[in-house]
Amino acid sequence: MRADLRLSLTALLTAAVLSAATLPALADEAPAAPTPIGIGPALTDDVQRGTFRVAAWTDAPQAKVTAVSARVRQGDTVLAEIPALAPGNPWDPMTAGRFLVPSEAALRLTEDGGTIPALGRYAIDVTATDSLGNTFTRTDAGTLDFRLLPRLDSFGIGIPAWDDRNARPTGTLVGVQPGSGDLVPLPGRTVTVTPTVRTPGSAVTAVTGDSGVFTGGPLPVADEYATFEASYTEDSAEVHGSAYEYRRAYDLKGREVKVTAAADKKRALSGEAVTVSGRVTDPAAGNAPVADQALMVTLGVYTDNAPYGTTVHTDADGRFSARLIAASGLADYGDYWSVRSADPYLRFDQVSGVVAIPWETRIDLLTGGLSADGRVTVGGVFRPRYVPGSRSSVPSQYLQLEQSADGKTGWRKIASAQAYAAYWSTFALAANSGGGYFRVRHLTSDAYAESSSRVFRLVRTPVRVVGMNAGPEPVRKGANVYTTGTLQHYTNGVWRAFGNAPVALQFQAKGSTTWRQVATGRSAANGWVSLKAKASADGSWRIRYWGDSTHFHSAAPWADFVDVR
């Protein structure tokens, strides 16, 4: 190295050291104090895209946010200044705790008197200040989506008809302009129309014209419940969002016809067939027959109001016939048959008629007995056999008590009673009877079918007094009258002596209708009875046995008159 260069380098180094030694020491730079203010993301209002909302808060004690402002920019160019955002409604969960662009300050395009030069996306800066003077600015707090929001207007599907069973969707696709809310046609876009409910077929598409109008189809329509969805989605420099509209085929233009029909019976028990026959004609064509048309013929309804029936088709002469099997418990509010259209495009007034389908029933016996005085009583419940509850609005039902000598043949009615149509339709029946076989029976009505209870037997042993005599005749007043006879009961087909049974002596004074008990006793082993009482007046005397758990009362015998002197 040259000596002059080495000298120059040494001089430079020495000067640098001396210069550093003479400079004052620099203090450490203090870090910025953390701000207590927080600012959330700024979100564009998707309905009015000329506005946005942002959350702002302060963590400073005893302080609150007092002012929030914002600016919208494109790069370093500020396009709009919003000096004050309005606080949101504290009762609205979407705006509570947030600050909004006031509706009167909604951002607009320059062509609408605003400051935004074109549709697009722009940066949002937000500044918040609290009551203690703390201030914080969040740069790029959010993005203003200042693009058209797509909307489908006037979406319709036309009126499907008998000779054209298709929907032909139409409508207009527009974009809602931010700020002004003006509607801008969106030409050259593809709108999709999709069947959604009870509708066969695939989606169709239609391209909008210069005014945003589109026409699509055809799409088959099965019935008035057919529903269609029109949809469009775009995410471009000028348009962003999705639009959906739904329409149902409420109106169908059908063919009007006339239907006549009748059933072959007015009442059918469960399991019996009911045939409904009729004819379909077209009044507009001189009552010409309507061939090969589907009809629903029903016989009552299920409990969930679904029709019970079958679908038939008319023949070349427009005639039809349906054979239906009656089933107990199908309809509660009056049984009926009906003919209705199975084709939603075939229109006529429903034809119907009454056909009673009695519910199957059961009779449950709860009580029964035969008293010593020859009175049979029976109690129980009458109700439907299979269906819970009972039929509504039906008259009370009649039940009858029947008796038979052998429990198989020769049944005869001995009493009747009513049972009302409640879930627990209790009944009570009573009649005079010497015992035998019994049942409770309900005869068929339009509401309930015939049914019978189980057969049951009630018996008691008959008792009688034979050879009765009272004496002496005449008798002196105050003297004893002796009454005798033989007590017998009927067992094993023979009248036999009834011994050791309690008996009573009764007296009825001449001219009276009242019997008075004057003495008691028991029969001897051979059935012999001897009772005495003092004579006080002319009158009649008799011996009675009052029965027990297995015997009837003795039949009222003839009475022996004794003259008292």
C-alpha cells in the first residue's frame, strides 16, 4: 500500500474516534403507550351497501367512547370522510355496541351526487375517541363492498293448463345500487329455475336480456303444490351476492266435467263390500263421455284424515265402478263415500253420499245377580271393540237383557236400557225372573254393530208352603190361632221337605191391605211348620219364608180366613 494512502486512512480513523468521543450520549427511545381504545372490523351492510357498521370501545376506567369517524379510500386517495358515525340501537342485537353510517350520509356514486367514483371494493379506516381524550385509528378496519346486490323481481311461473301442464318461469334480474337503491338491469346473466316440492324434472336456465328480463321452461307441473326456485349468484368487480325467489303453482286451469255416482247400499258392516258406480261427462262438449280419467273413490277417512279408497279410470263411455271393503272405525264424523278427482287438472264438485259403517263393539259385564224376591240385575260397559274412545255426535244406544232356558236357543228380551256414547258407557238392566241363562245384547245401528256379552247363569231354589191351615174356626177373641203347613224347596227336579228353615206367621185384618208379622219359628226336619198367635179380629193368616243366599222367598200362598167371635 502506498504510504500516502496508509497515512490518510489512519487520519480518518483517528478523526472518527475523536468525533465519537465528543458526541453527546443518546437516551433509549421510550415505547408508545398502549391505547385503551379498541376498534372491531368494519362490516358492510348487505342490504344498503352504501353504509357499514363497526364496534368501538374503551377500557379506560370511568370512560366511554364519545366519537367515531371513518374515511373510505382507494390506496392513498381518500374518497369519503364520515365525521361522525351514529351509535346503534341498544335494543337491537345487530347494532347494539356498534356505530353506523347515518342513513342520510350513505355513500353514493358520483353520478348520484356522491364521492365514490365507481362500483368496487374500498378500504375503511376508523378513528375512535373516548371521554378521557384517548384516540385511536385503525387503518384497514374493513372493506366497503360497494357493488350491486342482485335481486329477482316479478318471478312467476305462468298458469299451467289442461292442455299445457308446464310452468314457464319469467322474471327480471336487477342489481340494487349502493347508496341510491336504484335498480340496474343485469343483462346477459344466467338464471337457474329448479323444481323443489312434488315436482318432477330437472332445473332449467334462462339468460337475461338487455332489460334484465328472462323467460325459461317448460317445467312439468304435477299439481297445485308444485314449487319452483329461481336463483342467481355472482361475485364480480361490479356485482356480488345471491338472489332467490320461490313460487308455487296455486292456479291450475283445469277441465270442467260433471260426475254422477251412487253406492249400492246405505249401511255396510265391517268386512262387507260397498260398490260405488258412476259416469263422467263433459258439459262443454254436449255431455260427451270423458274416457280414461283417474278418479279417487273413497269410503270414509283414516284417523289422520287421509282418505281410505282406491283409484279407478273411466272406460270409453266415461263410466267407472269401485268396490271398497267397509272397515270399522274409519270415520268418526259421519260415514260417507265420495268421488274426487285424482287428476288436479280434472275439475268437478266432489260427489258423495252417506253409507253407515257401524263400529264393532263389545259389552263387558261388571255386576250381576238374582235377588231372593226374583229380581235379576246386570251392570256393565258398552264401548267400541278396537277404536279408543267413542264416536262423536251419535245418539244413545239401546241395550237389552235377554233370557234363555238352555243358554243357546229361545232367547227373549226381558228388559232394555240406554247407553250413551262416552268412553265409559255404563248401563244397568233389571227384570223379574225365576233364573236361567242371560246375556246383554246390542242390536245393529248406523253407529255401532251388533254385539253380545258372554252368557251367564243365575239360579236360586224355589220354595213353597203346602197344606196350610189356620184354626180353629171360628175362634174366641184372645184365644190362640194355630197355623200349620209344610215348607218345601225344589231340588234335583223334585219338591222336597225344607227343614230347619226360618219362617214367619203373618196376619192381615179384615178390610186392611197390610200384612203384619205376628210370630216366627223354624220348620221341622220334615218341613212341618206350626205357628200360633192370639186372635184379636177377623182376618187372614199365612206362613212365609223370606229366602237366603240360595233360595227364593216362598211364593205368596193363599191365606186362610178365621172368624173371631
